[in-house]
Amino acid sequence: MQAWKNPILLISGIGISYLGNWIYLVALNISVLDLTGSAAAVAGLFIIRPIAILITNTWSGSVIDRVNKRKLMIWIDMIRGLLVLFIPFIANIWIIYMILLLINMVGAFFGPSSSVYITKLVPSENRKKFNSIMSMTNSGAFLLGPAIAGILIMYVGTELCIIINAISFIICAFFIYLLPNVDENIENVRDPIRMQTLLEDWKAVKEFATKAKFFIIVYLLFQAAMLIGFALDSQEVTFIKQTLHLSDRDYGLIVSITGAGALVGAFISALVTKKVPLKFYLGAGMLLTSIGYVFFYSSHNFVTATVAFAFLGFFMAFANTGYATFFQNNVPVTIMGRFGSIADMLQGLIQIGFTLTLGFFSDWFSLQFVCITFSAVGVLLALVLLTTILLPSKANYFSENITVVNG
């Protein structure tokens, strides 16, 4: 149990931050709608993060790989907490947008930083269980956050919800402060970030990608299937309301049950980490998730849609755990920040492209037909992924005791 003391501390800190984020997200949408009375103003909230990623992710990885990850994560949460604290006291939507852009630009450093820190903190044989527990924590926050927000908004308004998120960032920073330093030798690295530095860093990522061909193939297949799923998520409300003719209450219930499915899936995935190989978490998890999208968009009533989405949520927990572990075991920590930041930026661009393409074809053909077609493509990609993963000659890439650097 002593070996899990620090990982549990990290999960607790990030879990509190997750919960605060979900409470804040519901409250922020309502707050902006009340402030402006404009649905377009609320929609504007959802393009801020992609903009922030495009601004920061070309160079953020170069910073992450050169600084102390623990200290960086603490400062990120402190800054985010202080910025969020200002939002309830501002009545100008454009100033709110500007603060949200700053919050998301700072936040763009946290994901890649935490990936590097987790990889160094958690031994390879424990990473799959750690990622399963982290997924369970996220799913729990997804279930509890909106419910808590609903109660708080009903009785005290949106301001307290936003302040709670600010406090959650500060608490997360404190938990990280209690964790050990895993970058003892990085304090002396203080190279300035110039254009030449960025070019050399991108070259290092390119060289890794060239050498680690099998990793890149698996990575691309997984991300392509997952990003198709994310694009399909953009149509779920329209499908539920216009094709299935269900109510807002039904939609909320379906989402809640999906969250419950993801929570159960993460719990089961944490229980069976010693019995189920990593390759099945990654490959079978993604295949069954993709099949879940086909089931959902083939559904014809509330029951079939709910069962399909719960099925999807359950196996997505396995897929996400498998991917996180595979990534941590195969990307060298020396370039993990740079690789993760550049990858996040490219994924964002591809996701925008998939989402726009799906929306375009939905105007030409029936929404259900287009979504089933996209889902089928996702299943095909996931099937190729599983077949590739099961090649006996590539078993060393899925070892949970040995880190593969390239090949």
C-alpha cells in the first residue's frame, strides 16, 4: 500500500479538480446565458479551448520538457484558480472570453505535464491500474458534478459554483505540492525557447515518429477511431431530439446513465488489470466502443439508445485506460511533453475537420444514415487496430514491465 501513497494523492488532487470543473462548466453556461441571453454566446465558450490549443501547443511541449513538472503543475493550478475567481465579478462577455482564453492557454500545459509526471511517478507495472482508477475518478466527477451544480444553482446561484472550481484548483495544487519531485536533474536546464529551439524540438519528435513506426501506426488507428467518435458526439443531441423525438429530460437521463456505464467500466477495468492484457484494453476496448456508436445511431427508442450509450461508456473506460498506459510505456519521457502537445494540436484540427464533414453530410442525407456510416468507418478502423495489436511479433510493445523507446 505504501507504493500507492503518492499515486492516490495525485488521483485525489486531480479528482477534486475534475469535480470542480464539471460543477463550473454547468454554472458557466447558465451564467453566460443569463448575462447575454444569447445561445451564440454560450456556443462561443466551446471554441475557446481549441483556439487556446492552437496558440500554445506549438511551443508548450518545449517548455514542459525543460522545466520541473511538479512545480509547473502547481503554478498552472494556482493561476487557473485565481483567474476563475475573477469570473463571477465580471459583467462583460468579452472580458470573460479573454479570461477563459488565458485559463485554457495555461491549462494546455497541464495534460502533457501530468502525463510525464505520472510516467515518472508510477512504475510501469502499476500504470494500467492507476489509469483505470483515474478514469473512474473522472467518470464519478462527470456524474456528481452536474448534479451538485444543479442543487447549488437552485439554491444559491451560479457564482458559488464558479468559486468552488477556483478553490478546487487551489486544493489540487496543494495535493501536488505534497508529492515528490521526479525531476531532480532538470533544475539546471534553462535553455531559452527560441525559434531554433522549436525547430530542433519538432525535429526530435519527427525522428521519434520515424523510428517508432509500430507505435505511430497504433496511435494513428486509435486516434482516428476515437476522433470519429468525438465527431459523432456532436450530433447526439440532434439525433435524440429530432430522430428519436425524445425530450430534454430523456437526454439528460441518457447522459447520466452513460456516465454510470463509464464509472462501472472504469471500476471493472481497475479490478481486472492483472488478468486482462493491455492489448485487449486498447484494441478490444476501442472496437467495442465503436460498435457502441453503431448501436446508438441504429437505435429507435429511449431504451435501445440508453442501453447502447451505457455499453459505449462502459468499454470507452477500457479503451482510454489502454491508450493512456500504452502512451506512457512507449513515448520517451524526455520528449513526452513535446509529442503530447503537438499531438493534441493535430487531434484538435482533425476533430474539427471530422465534425464539420459530419455536419455537412447530415444536411445532404438523413442524420441517422450519415452517423451509422461514420460509426461503421470507426468500427473498421478499430478492427484494423485490434488485428495490428494482436500480431505476435509486437508483443513487447504491450509489456507492462518494460518501456519500449523506439523501434
